[in-house]
Amino acid sequence: MEQITEEIKQEIFRLIVIPGKEVEDIVKEINSNFNTNLDYDQIMQILSDEYLKNNLDYGRRLCCRF
């Protein structure tokens, strides 16, 4: 797994809470904006780790996307 910076993670979290934004769209946007090669599973792992780590209201908003 390639190195995921905090900047990329924050952008993923910002994008996931946008209504109507699908994870596949987030993968495309992150890859084009940050010149990375992330896939769907890597994005879902980041979201999953964040949910398990915090389990707060923000995590519940993430949970509804799964």
C-alpha cells in the first residue's frame, strides 16, 4: 500500500460527507488531484479504520455510506 498522507485522508473525509458522492467518484478525484494510484479497497480501508478509531458522530456519518 502506498503512503497515504494526512492531506489525502482529510480530502477523503471531506469528500465522503458530500451527499450523492460515491466512493468510486472519490477514488477518481483523489487519484487525479494527488497523482496517486489508490483503489476502492484502499479508500474503504481508510474510512473503516477511521470509523473504528473514533466511532463518533462523524464515524456514524461514514458508516451510512458502507
